[in-house]
Amino acid sequence: MIEVKNIKKIFGDKTIIEDVSAVMKAGQCNLIIGSSGSGKTVLMKCMVGLFEPNAGEVLYHGENFTAMTGKDKTEIRKEIGMLFQGSALFDSQTVEQNVMFPLNMFSKDSYKIKLNRVNEVLERVNLVGANKKFPSELSGGMKKGRTGKSHRP
Ligand SMILES: Nc1ncnc2c1ncn2[C@@H]1O[C@H](COP(=O)(O)OP(=O)(O)O)[C@@H](O)[C@H]1O
Ligand SMILES: [Mg+2]
């Protein structure tokens, strides 16, 4: 369960979101709806720790994520996946290198094990054999991994 409590985010003299609270239960599909520029992405970035809120907190399974130190935050972040509006792939890296990037940061597994993992997730999104392609060679849907038939939660 993710809880957002009284989140506030200010940029300069502009208050983007103020006093936003929500409870997102596990196993449910939770939507954030709002007009363009209303602060949906800013809220999401506060939730995953890319932005530091000016007030309020975000709790994962009852634990205060906002107040955590880097190392504890990293543990929670390993469980978070975020699909960016603009796909956010490294243009100079292949599909395989892009997918392997977080594994290289956080795992001490051998290259072979990491490659197995990469191929497993590529299979899930119907991108078998796309390992050596660069983002510029992919369609919009492929960049977002939306070509899969059966996404595992
Ligand atoms: N890094 C930033 N610095 C300053 N202002 C930002 C930043 N990110 C977003 N904003 C502003 O916050 C407001 C909400 O943006 P955003 O959350 O991206 O809207 P949306 O609801 O369309 O996702 C906009 O006015 C935008 O200009
Ligand atoms: Mg947005």
C-alpha cells in the first residue's frame, strides 16, 4: 500500500501541488486524473523520490519513504517501476544495455545471469531479439514495452 499524506511541492514562487493525500491499495489500478499542467507528473515524481516534497510524506507499506536515508530509499526504489511519458531510454545504448542499466547499478550478479534476466523481461513485452537495437530503431510502443501480450504484475 502506498500512502500520500498532505504533499506540497513548490517550484520558485509557484505552488504546484498543495495538501494532496491519497491511499493506493495493493492489487488495484489507481489513476491520477487532472488537466494538463495540473501537477500529475510532479506528484508521481514526489511519490517515487525523484522530487523532494516541500511538505508532507509518502509511505510504502506504512514506512515513511520521504524521511528515509539514501540506502533505505534504494531498497524501496528497487520495487518501483516508472514508465516515463517520453520513454526515457538512453539513446546511445542498445535495448539490452538500457534494460541492464539498473542491474549493473544494483546487482552483483554475473553478466550471464543479468543477460538471462534481460531476455526474460524482453520476452514479456514481445521484444525477443531486439537486444542490439538502439531506441531510434524502435516504434513508440516498443520503446514503452507495450507490445506485450501478457504482462506479469
Ligand atoms: N522541474 C520543474 N521545475 C519547475 N517547474 C516544473 C518542473 N516540473 C514541472 N513543473 C511545473 O509544474 C506544473 C505541473 O507540471 P506536470 O506535473 O508536468 O503537469 P501534468 O499534470 O501535465 O503532468 C507545470 O506548471 C510545470 O511547468
Ligand atoms: Mg504529465
